[in-house]
Amino acid sequence: MAFYALKKLARSIPVSRFLVGWLVFAACSPLACLHNSEAQEDTRGSGKTTVASRGGSAPLPNTGAVADAQRLGDAISTVAERVSPAVVSMRVETRREVTQNPLQFFFGPFGGEGGAQQAPVVRGSGSGIVVRADGYLVTNNHVVDNASRIEVQLQDGRQFSGKVIGTDPATDLAVVKVNAKNLPTVSFAAPDDLRVGQWVVAIGSPFGLDYTVTAGVLSAVGRGGIGANEIEDYLQTDASINPGNSGGPLVNLRGEVLGINTMIVGRGTGIGFAVPAALARNVTDQLIATGKVRRAWIGVAFQELTPELAKQFGVNASRGALVSHVEATGPAAKGGVKSGDIIQAVDGIAIKEGRDLLRSVLTKPIGQKITLDVIRQGKKQRLSLITAERPRGKDDKPAASDASRGSSVAPGYGLQVQSLTPPIAEQLGIQRKSGLVVANVESGSPADRAGLRGGDLIVEADRSPVEKPGDLSRALSDGKALLQVERRGGSFFAVLSQD
């Protein structure tokens, strides 16, 4: 299925099989060419070779630099030759749902007698890689989601019919099986074999152009918070990725798979994302073995610890994961973790950034005892808990539209709030019985800069519960307040300040 962009704007993008390009050639007559340049001149005294022309002379590239560039090009060519046989092109068909006309029950489609309207076929393309010689392939879930027919083609021209073995929507990965043996395969890189700036190569079928090779660098690791999938821990690259690259590999210069290309930010932006190899391998192994994925979970939501938040919590720590929400019946709650705790280590391994917490938990077996080093109210504590199985993600609750009514808090913050009432709670799907609903946020105001939106629920200000607008006004009497905010079932901290 075609490669989708940020925020799941589309599940598929039609891929035209008729691509038209314009080639523009610059030409000159032999006489004109001779008129504009002269023979090459060897400047023996300087040891440099120059080309004389009417515009002056410029040194040719250093032969050593040319050799280095040639070696890099040779490395990319070798990678493409080695990996491409294990990359597959996928053509997928799905049937789009059609709203049934009540009259069809009696008269059939278009008023005729009998028959039933058939859902139209939607065709798309994607990529995948062979991970086992006996026909197991890994691709993106959005490529094969609801597929009625999957055609898999290898670089050598062989074609197979594919069958979905299992999917993992949380990471947007899927495993497809074809009836074949002795297929060429790829290997995954080691989890620690990632270095920002290293050369990477992407191989896939953008816009239906099979076995397209593009090169770039690894731009960043650990990207998350994009909102495309439930579990986000992406590699970022500037290697050109387009619709149709979905499910193809991002490899290093040794031909090892660093990640599975998954998502782009717009077209032509040079920003693409891939699921890292460690996560992809774990998901793939489970899907092949059982057809489903089980992963560890401790039941917390977290956010990055910024210097401003650290100051509000009265700690000098510059690294760690700030716990913004604790599931009431989850392992963390049973182990004594509280909202506002700063997790600095898991089993003695430091948490440098918030997403390190996610990576660490996902590598743990279900039912394993782990220890957390946390800072609470400036004091260090060590807590123990037992991991549980991660539940299926909950559907997002619809965000409330900005309201035109509500009470303003202290002037100058650009924020209007109102007390949570049972009718509002029911409308917004909020389980809490108290808090302040954000009715309006002025564009460019301190509330806007703090990240507040209409429909947010403010539950605490300076670590104290708030029920009336006056509670928030009092917390802001010193010009700043630490807010705990709930949005669509999640929770986060924000600092509201006029600074």
C-alpha cells in the first residue's frame, strides 16, 4: 500500500503507473565549444592542473578526494547489489466499503432486479524484505491492511501470492508469507550499531518504480511524539523516501538493515522515518512464531524533563523521564510510582531521555521484576515492580472545540477556563469529576506557548487540585504555575508563565 505521511493523513496514495518526465539537455556546436575553452594546460611550477578559459582557471578536484568519492560510490553500489535480491515489490488490492442503498434490497443496483453492488477495488504498492529463506517477509501494516490480494515480486522476476501471517498496528509492522524456499535474505544490524551522520541506503519501490536506490545519512534516532502510531521510536533519515517505499529497508554500508522505512513528513522534504531494527526484529520473530505480539508494560505516561520543568519540580537533574500519569491498576501504581516522579534509571541503566524509558521497558519480558531509580520531591528512591502485558491501545477521545464562554484567569495569560460539570464531562468523555476545562486559548498568548488547547482539562496547579477558576488564579499570583493537564486520555505537565 502506498506510503503514508505524518498524522495518518491517508492510508493509501494512488500510484500512477504512467510517469512522465522531461529531460533537458544543454548542447553547443563544436565551433562554439572550441571558442569557449582552450586546451588543458599543465602548470608544472605549481604542480596543479588547470583548465584555461575566458573566465579564468580553476583547479581540478584533488585526485585523493576523487578516489574517496569513488570508493563511497562503490560502497553504495555494492550494498545495493547485495541487498536488492532480498527486497520485494508488493502490489496490493483492497476493497473499499460502499454505503448500501436501501432500495438495492428490493431492486438491486441501479434499480434492476437482483444482484448486489460490489465494493470497488483499490490498488496500491509497497515494499518488503525477506527475513527468512522459507518465504517470510516483513513490511508495514498499512501496506497490507485489509488486503484481499497481495502480489509479491522479487528482483529476479519471480512472482508469488502473499498471505498475511500477523500484524502489529502499534508499530505499523506486518509479516507476509509466500510459498517459496531458498530465498535471499537480509540481516538486521546490532541494536547499538547506530551513529547519527553515518551513511545509509534506502531501497524500495517509490511510485511503483521497483528497486529504486537512494542514499543519505542517519539524521537522528529516537524520534517520537509524532502521533502516527501507538509505539514510536523512529530512526530519521534524509535518504529520499516516497510513497511506495513503505516496508523497504534502510541499510548501512555493510548491507545490514538498520530499520524498516515507514513514514515521511510531506513529499520532497527529505525527512523520512524507519522502525529501528531491534524493535522490528522483536516484532517479526513474535509474529512468525505466534501470529501476534505481546510486550511488557508498566502503566505510566511520561514526558521529557525540560530545564523549566526541572526547576518547577525543584530538582537539579537534567536528564530523566517525568511521569505525567500513572494507570491506577498498572504495575507502576502497584510498585509505588506517582505522577511527578522523575525516573532516572531502569535496572541501574541511566535514562538519558524520555524515550529511553520506552525502549528499556519494551526489551523486558512480561512478568519480570525491575527496579526504578526515581526522584520524588528532591529525594532519591528505588522502587520495584513486575512488568505486565501491554494492553491494546485505547481509541482517542474526540477533542472538544474551543468554547466561546468561560471565565478568564489572571489577565495577561490568554486563557479562559470553566469548572468541569457532569454534562461537560459526558460530552468530552472525561471520567474525572473535577477540574478546569480550557474553554479558549488566545493565539500567541502565554497559554498558547505553554501548549494548552481548547478542551484540555487542568487537574492540578502547583501540585494542588483545582476545581474553580479562582484556584488557578491564586496559583498564578506569583506569575507562574506548574499545571498538570489531561488530554484525550493522556496527561502531561506544562508551565504557564508570563515570562
